[in-house]
Amino acid sequence: MTVKNLDDLLGEGVQGRYVLVRSDLNVPLDGDRITDDGRVRAALPTIKKLADAGAKVVVTAHLGRPKGEPDPKYTLAPVAKRLSELLGAEATLAGDLVGESAKALTAGLADGGVVLLENVRFDARETSKDAVDRSELAAELGALVPGGAFVSDGFGVVHRKQASVYEVASVLPAYAGGLVLAELDVLKKLTDDVQRPYVVVLGGAKVSDKLGVIANLLTKVDRLLVGGGMAYTFLKAQGHEVGQSLLQADQLDQVKGFLAEAEKRGVELVLPVDVLAATEFAADAENEVVDATAIPADRQGLDIGPRSRELFASKLADAKTVFWNGPMGVFEFEAFSGGTRAVAEALVKSDAFTVVGGGDSAAAVRQLGLPEDGFSHISTGGGASLEYLEGKELPGVTALEEKN
């Protein structure tokens, strides 16, 4: 990939110059409390480098899925507070995106100052399917930073063709931020000249979320481990009853195809051999360990069982490259976090190049108190990572390449 990057921009000089930064600050919240600030910390280096170099930094980002209009539930206020704490300086939150508050704050921004615009998804044009709408918003964002530059640093959104990700790169001189470059470098190691055995661990709730990536990975990996809610559709496809466990019946034919393709290609596809079967979906639900092929009709699997944990760990032991995306169970409930912990601990012990594929997996690592430096890389962009591994084009990256 040939693109101009943050170092190129800094080399040109940014003292007193506006720089619009698209960050990914889509953090999980409990009320107004951030439960995992990983994405804020990941966004910090680029913002800090620019501010320290004297740029007038204007940050745009989204939070959650508001319906194209202001919604207090999705304000970036908690993010602005945390960003300010990490910066050691005020990151002032504008009261709007491209309105009077944003215009006044950016116009008065001092060299080295940071303004965070309110949630970009409060404007329906950000996610519009109409390129004209998106271009209109991009132009208004560009107008906030006269004579400025654009730094794309929100890897978690580069797979979206959205105004603040794609169109704005045609409005301003565009550069790739350090986070985007680091993420792409890691993903190339998962697709080009991979060290083998190459093992992928997939979990999470739905097979349908990962259809494309499974199909593509079956042509590349040596071993595929499947856990989490999606495992029950695989078990059902093999002819086993799964009780009340999460099941996507409309995906059974697709999954049968995956099973056949894995066998044809000699890919070892590993499923749970036992599960924690609970009476209900609750943190304190009564549960027991049962064979994965004999889940009682009135129970649902909420985690992989102890034999499965040992099995999965053994299948990771000799790996040279591992990509993990998706928890093995309902890790948010302590009683059902053991499977996810077992996989994570196996990766920490491994000598392999280990990549945690963002989203719930990254949150689980932090929630379970595991050392982040025990992994080669923890991604900030689950969806973007999966689409890259699926072989899809990433519009936010394409936009940068087109400028060079």
C-alpha cells in the first residue's frame, strides 16, 4: 500500500495548521461510564503527536448507532472526558458536528489545542447511501479546517463508505494515521507469507456475521477452531441436538458446505466436545457440563466445557500464527467466562504471532485481567479485520490510495 502517512505530514510541518483526525472512539458504555477505554488509548498517539507538534487538532468520531439525529444517550461527552485525562490537556467537546458550536470552537482553537466534534452519526448524511449527501457533509467538515489536512486513524471504520471516512479524503490532503498503518501491517502478516501452522479461532454469537471470512479462511488456514454461540449451528449441521442453544437454522446448509470444504481441503475443523449447559441465559443460571453431542432439550450452551478448553489449548500449542475473533462463551458472566479465558491464556503462553481480532475478544482480554502485552497485537477493528481477511476492499484505505 502506497499512501502518505502521519510522519509525512509531520515532516511537512503542522505548526499552526488545522488537522482533521478521524478516530475510532466507539467505546462500550454503562450509562455514562466507559467500561473499556482501549479504543481511546489506541487513538491517543496520533492525536498527541499532532498536538505536540503544534497542530490545531479537530477530532471526529462516532459512538453507537444513533438514528441520524442527536441523541443524548450517544453523546461523546464521556469520551471527551477520558481523552482529556489521557492527553493531560483539555479536549473540548463541541455541542454539535458542523454547526455554530463546532465552528466557534475550531475558529478559536490554539496551536496544540484539541477539539472533539460531537458524534458524527448525529448527522444522517454520514451513513447515507447517497454519495451526494455524504460529499456535502464531507465538504462541511473540510470547511471547519481551512487549509488543513485529513488523517485517517479510525481503523474500526475503514470498511465503511461514510462521509468522515471516505469522502473527506477527497476534500482535504489525506494521510494514514499510525494506528491504521499498524493494523494493516498486522493483517498483511495474516495473509502474506504466513508462518505455519496457521490457526484461526472464531467465536461470537452468529455464523451469519462471519460467512465470508470462514469461506475465505478455509482456503488459507491449517486449523479452524469454532466456539461461542456459532458453534451450535455447526454441531446441529453435524446432526447433533443442541437444546435451547443459539441456533441459526437458516445457515445450516451453508455450514454443511463449510464442513465439506474443510474436509476436502484438509483443514482441521475443531468443535467443542463438551459445553456448560444452563437452564437460562443468566449470570447465576444453574448449569452442568454435558457432551456437546448430548445437550438436554431444556438447556442452552453458554460456554465451552473443560475438555473443550483443553482440546482448544492443545490445538493452539504448536501454532506459529493465530488469529482469534469472538469469545467462546458469555464471558460477561463470570460462570461462563472460563472458555474465553482458556483460549486467551493459551495464546499468552504461545510463541506464535498472535492477533486478537478486536470487538468482544479485545474487551474480554481486558475484562478478564489478562496482560495485553501477552499478545502480538490486539486489534481495534473487529469488522474491518474480518472484511480484510475476507478479501474485501476497505473503502477508507482505498480513499487514501487514490490520493497517491
